[in-house]
Amino acid sequence: MGRKVTVATCALNQWALDFEGNLQRILKSIEIAKRKGATYRLGPELEICGYGCWDHFYESDTLLHSLQVLAALLESPVTQDIICDVGMPVMHRNVRYNCRVIFLNRRILLIRPKMALANEGNYRELRWFTPWSRTRQTEEYFLPRMLQSLTKQETVPFGDAVLATRDTCIGSEICEELWTPHSPHVDMGLDGVEIFTNASGSHHVLRKAHARVDLVTMATTKNGGIYLLANQKGCDGDRLYYDGCALIAMNGHILAQGSQFSLDDVEVLTATLDLEDVRSYRAEISSRNLAASKVSPYPRVKVDFALSSREDLLEPLSEPLEWKYHSPAEEISLGPACWLWDFLRRSQQAGFFLPLSGGVDSAATACLVYSMCRQVCEAVNNGNQEVLGDVRTIVDQLDYTPRDPRELCGRVLTTCYMASENSSRETRDRAAELAQQIGSHHIGLDVDPAVKAVVGIFSLATGKRPLFAVHGGSRRENLALQNVQARIRMVVAYLFAQLSLWARGARGGLLVLGSANVDERCVCPTPEHPGLRGVPSSLLDFDAKRETRPEPCWVGLLATPGTAPPDPPRLRAADSSRGSGGGTHLLGYLTKYDCSSADINPIGGISKTDLRVFVHFCLEHFQLPALEGILAAPATAELEPLADGRVSQTDEEDMGMTYADLSVYGRLRKVAKTGPYGMFCKLVSLWKDVCSPRQVADKVRWFFCKYSMNRHKMTTLTPAYHAESYSPDDNRFDLRPFLYNTSWPWQFRCIEAQVLRLESRGCQDLDGVD
């Protein structure tokens, strides 16, 4: 009696609506699985049409083409003699479901609809699909005629059922169902299901892999069994990057680990396992067996097929392994770089154009392109013909083979330092040095003639000439003169992106890269915004004392300062005019429609703290000594006149808060879902040893004033790689208004009342804060 089974799970780089490409990748994965001896193959969620079709799911074309691809799979000889589990949308009784279609030898065994839909954060599945709510029930699904002629079936089971083969029992979960409080695998396992499958469309977020692996191992630790997880990989045409991480586990141990980041479009993971190991593991868990004796049974679809073979005694079994996690810096170096590669090859552009300022953010973006080039060279050296074909198309040279990342970077990345009269020699040199070390084609130019021309047009029309504050101008003049420099740079960037290759005698255009990090997207200070008129003057009329707090130590969600934080973020009224978001996005807080307005932004979901760690990683692992000077330099927009040739403004002084503060506020605002009063209540307790209630209140009020004044800028954000749970992306992830009463009168009164109460009792006991 056979008892060893070889099963396969996949990570596929599917693309929304690329039905032809998706079909070929599915077929290739099945072919590889069979070659490795697998008798069951699992693919990612909605792999036939691509997970990210979004409102295309409403279109009948999407359903039609998915059925056509399914028909092609059923008809292909590649799919014979292996149980295939594929994902696609299915319309049943005029209701659209996210389904698994499981078939064998041209016969559909079961259509299993998703029962718990992902509908938070980046996910909107309830917008397009309906969850199947009839637990342990099936109905007849009438096949379309194009499938009836292939399968010789009129109807197939549709609903919550499991497959009973000759030698085992298989049950399906779909992505979100693993993350629910009572996952289907619990009751399935109690009812005798031995192999659980999970088809996922799970995107990358920094540090998320730990949760995914923990959920799978815990599921099989408590209940025993074999668990297969498949996942989408690559950019599906949007802001998300799906990071693969296919895995196979048994009885609480990982048996096979897929890559988390890879340029391979098709990755197939297999393991050979002994079903008797599941049975013996379960036999000694008395609490599990007692619960199993009471569970309601699942409908079973009988399958005249065995996963195991009779002659399997000498076949080696897969051994447990320890999961290898990437550090956050490694995740940043790999994930956004793979995302950039997918965008580049699928947009059919010839490379990237990056305004390189000599600061940390634009340097990190340049390093990501360089990391992409390293991965491309490595994939080609490993024999990846798809990557080789793509890179030859990009560089427009059919006999080209990339060997050196620096040489490839020179072909696909153009960097540009856009100087003005306010730019320092130090930043110009740092940008040029980094460009030389990564090999990019570098341009240095001066935008002053364009800036003076635009200001001249204004002066000609109005008879007035605006001045910087240091030359006697008002705050409004000072702000406008900063912003015009930033916006001119956007115009220049797009001009060069379109024509710089033409000027060099090469074909194609370039994608413009943005480089605004997630923290500065949260807070973009603009004191001249009309909403500031309601802000109490006490928040502005403070001294400009500034200290830098050490990077926080994270405890759970929030940071606890290691030393006393700086005084409350108070700026002189004259100084506050610089907090414009007036700097370019390359060096902090962004101006609306400046060169933060790009085609894509690979660091837009990454915090400043994580970016600095990543740049340190590049300094050490990529041997880029130019990054040392960039890390040591203070972040500055360089939009105001220099003082004796030196920088006269810094980002943190302009913003009125440190980047470390911003990470804390951002997580509280988005992840912990606190408003002004709720944020104050959390921070006054967490920071009670280093901050007075009055200081915490001032900080919170300052943050919410700045955040709400500039929320309107989030409607124009460049599409950015999603890597952080507190992204302010207005378009898909952070659905909040963009017009606020920025004085927050009711909320701030509540905070003030609590401050007075705490001050009156000497802050002796903070436990009573409510």
C-alpha cells in the first residue's frame, strides 16, 4: 500500500489580464511539477487572470477569457495524470466568486469558492466578489458549453467540500482564510483532511514573512497534516509586489522553502512526504481526537486517483529545514528592485531617469536600481533565458549579455543633479561620486535660467519681484521661490526622460523615478495653507531650539525614546515659513507637483529609519563608499540661499519634527487608528518618563496640524512600492478625507483638558488616563 506522496506548490509572476502569458506560466509550472514526480500541483490565487484585475473583474470579458484559459488547460496533454488546482473568477447563479477549480484528466472535480474575503488595507475583494457562506454545502454548477464538450460533464460540485482520493483527503483554503480566527483547516483537519492547500495573493510588507510562516507552522502543529502554500510573485501591474515565499510544511515543520524575491517567473517547490507521519502525529493528540469525534463532516468528492505510488519504499523523504528570513535591509534591497524590474520590462521603456540630489532618499533609490542590475546579472549567469531576453529588448541589442552590474546600470539608469544658486558644492560632489560608483550615466545641469525665466514672467505681469526671507521677503514670497525651483525640476526631469536617449543616439524613453519616503509623505509642512489660520499662535511662536533624538527602540507598535526627547516642536513664526513641503521630494517633505511627481516611486512605502539602515547595508555589501558621506550629511532641501556657501536649512528643522517622531505618529495614525486625542493618550503614557504631558500634547497637536494641512497632497502621490503599514497613499490604501478643519478645535480641547488635569495632580498617577 503506497503512502509516500510528492506534492508541488508554485510561485508565479502572473500579470493582470495577460491571459496568454499567464497560461504559459501555468503550463510550465505543471510541466516542472510532473517532472519532479508530483501528483498534485497548487497555483496562486486568481492565477488565470491575475490577482490585480480590480474593476476588470466586473467585465464579462474577464470571465470569458478565464474560461477560455481553463479550457486550454483541460485540453493540454501537460495537465494529464496530475491533479491541478488553479484560481479564477467564476459566475454562479449570477454571483461572482473567487474560486479554485480543481481538475484531473479533463474532468473538473470541484469548484471551491472563497469563503472569507480580504477587504482591508490594499484589498477590496468584497467590491468584486461575494463570499461563499454555506459551510459544508455544495450545489451543482452548470458548466458553460465550451467546457461541457471537453469534460463530458454537464454539472460539477460547487461549494465547501473536500477531495477524497484513494489514499488521502485534500482540503482547500484560499489566502485570507488562513488569517481568520477560525480557519477552515481547523475543522477540515478534525474531519480527516490530511493535505491542506492555500492559494494566496499575499503582497510584500517589511517583516511580514514571519507572520505567514508562523500561521502555517502553527496550523500543522496543533492539528497535524501537510500544508502547501502557493503565492503570486512580482508586480501585477500596480503598487504591490507579491513576494512568493511558497512553502510546504508538515506537523509543525517546514519541509520546503521557496524564494521570497526572485526574477524567475515560474518557481515550483516540491516535497516528498509520508502520509503515515501525519496519522501517527495525530494519533497521540487526545484533545484533537476528542474534538474530531464531534465535528460535522464535510461533503467528500470521491476521486479515483492516488497521490502515492506502490513502489515507493526507496524514495527519500523531504527533511525539515529552518526557514531563512531576510533582514529588513535585505528585503528593501530585493523587493523594490524586483518591482522595478517588472515595471521596466513590462512598460517597454529603455531605463530610468532619477534626479539625484546627494541626499539619502535619492541615493537609496539609485541603490535600488543598482541592486536590480545585480539581480539581473545574477539571473543571467544562472541561465535565466527570460531575463536575458528581456534585458536585450530593454537595451535594444540582441547579442548583449550583461555581466557587470555597473556596466548594465550605465545602460538603464540616467542620474541628474539639478543645481540652483542655492545648491552646495558638497551635495553636487556626493551625487557625482555615487553615480560614478554605481556606473549610472550622470548629467549635471543648472536650473537657474529656467527659474529666473518663470519668476521673470510673474514680475513682468505684476510689476512685483518676490524675494527670499533673508533678503527681506515675506513668508509667502519665500515659500513661492522655493516651490518654483522644485516644480521646474519636475519639468526638466520629464524633458530629459523623453529626449536624453535621443540626444545620445539611442532608442526609447525613460521612466522617471520619484524618491519621497513614507514619512515625508505623511507630513508635508505648508504654513501658508489657508487651514493654518485656525492654528493657535502658541504653536508657532516658539524658539527654534533643535536636538536630534536617537533612533527609537521598537516595543510592539510604538517607539519609546531612549533619552529625553527634544523640546516640543516649536518654531519661530519666521522660520515656520520654510516648512513648505517646499523642498523637493528628493530631500524631504514634498512640494505638490514638484519632482516628487514621477512615474513610479520605489521608496514611497519605506520609512526614513529603514532607508538609512538600507543605505548602510549598501555601503557594506555593495562597496559604495560614497554612501558614507551621504549618510553623514544632514537632510536639506537646498531651496533657500546659502549662508557663506553653506546650507542654511535642514529638513527636520523645517518640518518641526524628527523622522523618528514621524514613524511613531504614522503608525499610531494608521495602524493603531488613533485620532489626536487617542494619540495623546497613548503617548502620554508611553513617554511618561521622558516627556511631560504638555510636551506630548504640543507634539501631537503640531503633527495633526501639519498632517491635515497637507493631506490634499496625497491625492497626487506618485504610485509607490507598498512596504509599510502606515503608508498615506490616498489612492488605494489610506482612504481618508483631504480637506480638514486643521485647528481640530474639539479634539485639541479634549487634549488640553487632560493636560490640565494631569498637571494639576502633578502627573503622579497616569493609570487613570482614559
